[in-house]
Amino acid sequence: MPREYLKRFLEGWSQLSLAIQFLIVGGIGLLAVMLVVGLWVTSQIRQGVMHNSATTTALYVDSVIAPLLPDMRKSRELDDTVKRALDETLGQGALGKKLVSFKLWRRDGMVLYASDSALIGKTFPPNHNLTSAFAGNVVAEYNDLSDDPEANEEKSLRTPLFEIYNPVREPWSGQVVAVSEFYEIADDFQDTLNSALRWTWLVVAGATAAALALLSGIVFRGSRTIVTQRAALQAKVAELQTALAQNSSLRQRVQRASRRATAINERYLRRIGADLHDGPAQLVALAALRMDSPALVDPAIPSELREAEIAGIHKTLGEAMREIRGICNGLVLPQIETQAVADILRLAVAEHQRRTSTEVALTIPSRLPELGTSEKISIYRFVQEGLNNAYRHGKGKDQAVRGGVKNGKLAVEVIDGGPGFDPARSEGLGLAGLRERIESIGGQFETLSGPEGTRLIITLSVEEQP
């Protein structure tokens, strides 16, 4: 169980921000430091206030009492005259109002004089304070009478008292010959001490709070910077992951397109071979056979028949040449590398109109973005193949070519009003080759067909083109 609690605590702690963690740990640490410093400072202030107050009061009392005392080195006891003088001095005036009780001690613990006459002549074991005073120190205690068996009267007063032990010195030698113990009403002292302690705690607490606020401000600002940078880094990582996924998808598409393009090229080559074999090759073969005709080799044949045979051979060879030129015109591209996209569209439309003697509606804006050579070739082949299909399958009805920019991409459409077809079932070799060509350069190819006609659409990203 303790491990589970510790694990939960660590999990919850790790979810907190660095600023909150610092605020908690720093707050606890500074609070502990504040308590230690505050207690030490208040203790020093308490001792200093007590010592200063005791010294001041002791000097005052000593200045009043000392002239009344005899030579304490020679007098082991005080006579009645001295006691009476002490009674009168301690019982009236400012000193009488200030002191609650007074005792004069001999070194062996005997009370030489006391405001309570019942204590005079009695001997008590010297306590620590009395011993320290005979060593020459002024000793002061505040409201602590637990170690004084002779202080029954003072304990019964139930009021804060300031207990002072003051060494009485011999004037000419400075030796301590007696100790005066007196109790002062400590109301003013209590107020002074409380005020000093209160202001001390306020200053320590204020300094601690200011330090915590300053450090917290720095840490919170750093934490916000870290959070912002972390969010930005996570966004960059997400973008990078998306880009990697897109690159992987594009790489796979390019690989598939490359494989399909290889297969389509083979099909193109087979189709060209078939066109040459079934068209010009047959005509040339026919002309070659007619070269061995008897009309050419038999001298008995009339010249009219020979000329007719030669004309037939010439006509057959002319048809073969026309078919060869038609095949070449479909394979050889015009010089389009240096032409603009709009000019390429016009060229493809004009070539189709010249070859088929049909009309094509061309709609393009005044300006189209410039693309690379690969894109220009793809656009020309797309319009060429699209118009060929429109003429061949759509009977050349309502042929149109449109170009424009949509959402930052170049879009080109080839439209006809033919009967249409099902793109999912019958996409011919030419359209399949165009699709692979367009997708291999990062474009999109779309076929829309129905009873009302067919639309072939390609889109190319303008911003990615050189």
C-alpha cells in the first residue's frame, strides 16, 4: 500500500508544471528558513532587550542603593540604620513604584536584606543566576520564578515580572562583595518586547514573501517559456511526422506509378508496333507484292495497264507515308519548353482543330502561373489525349478546354458532350498513362463521366513548381 501511494504521488507530482513544483518546494523551504531565522533573530532580540533593560535598571538601582550600604567586606550583617534607610528608599518615590521586591545576598546564600523582613538572615542554596552574578555578570530573567524557592511573594502577584541580579562591587577594588536581587513590574518591558518581536516577524515574513515572489516570478516566466517551447516543439514534431507520413505515402505512390508506367510504356510500344504492323507495314508489303505484278515485268502488257499498276503502287505507298506521319505526329512533341502554359493550351487546341476539322472552346484567364518542363509536357499530353478521346468517342460534340487557378493550384479541364462511359470499368490505355504521368509529378487526375458528357480534370500545385 505505501508503494502504491508513493507511486500515485510521484505520478501526480510529475504532472505538475515546474513552476508549481518550485512554488510548493520553495514555499516549504523558505517557510522553514523563515521559522529558523525568525526564531533565532527574535531570541537574539529578546536577549538583547532583556540585557539592555536589566543593565539600565541595575545601574539606576545601584546608584540609589550603593551609597546606603556599609563596607560589605567588614560588615557581615546590616545594622538597623541601614535597613531602615533601605526601607525608606525602596518604599517610596520612583524606585518604590518600579520595584516589587528587593533582596541583598551574601556570597554564602544568606539574605542580608529583603523587602520582606521574614527573609532577612535566612540562607538559601545559591541558584545559577546568583552564582553568575557573584562572578560579576548582570543576570536578567523575564517572568521565570520556578528556580527561586524564596520568591513565594513574587509568585503570588500573578503579574509579569522582570528579575534582575546585579553584582554590588567594592568601589576601590571592584570586587563583588554582594548581589542585589530585585523584581521589576514588566508591563512596559512586555509591550516593548512584543512590539520588537512583532516587527521582527513582520520583517522576516515580508522578506521571505518577497524572495518567494521574486523567485516564483522568474521560475513562472521560465516555466511559461518552457511550456511555449515544448508546445512549439510538439507542433513541429507533429508536422514532421505528418510530413514523413506524406513523404512515405508519396514515395509509395511514385513507386507504384513507376511500376505502372513501365507496364504502360510496354503497352504503348506494343500499340505502336501494332499500328505500324497493321497500317504502314501492310501497305508497304502490298506495294512490294505489286512490284512483282505481270503488268510490270511482262513486255506484252499494254502501257496503259502498266501505268495504272504503277499509279496504284504509288497510291499505296502514299497512304503508308501518311499513316507513318500520323503516328509520328502523335509521338513527337512541339517545342514547348520555353512557351507559357496558356500558349501550350492554345497550341494543343489548334493542333486538334487542324487535324480533325472540329471546333474546341478554349477558356483561360489572362495570366496563368509558370510551371516546369515536366508539368508543361504533362499538360500538353493531357489536352491532346483528352481531345482525341472527345473526338473519337464523343464524336467531337461540345468540345472544350478550360484552365484556371483554384485554391492555389492550377486546374485544367477537357470537356465533351458525348455519351460518356464508366471510368471504373473502361479507363483506356491513354487515360491510364495520363493518370500515372500526372500522379508521378505530385498532381491529381479525376474523371467525371455520364450520359451528359465527360470531364477530365487535372490539378497541379503551383507553389511547389520551380
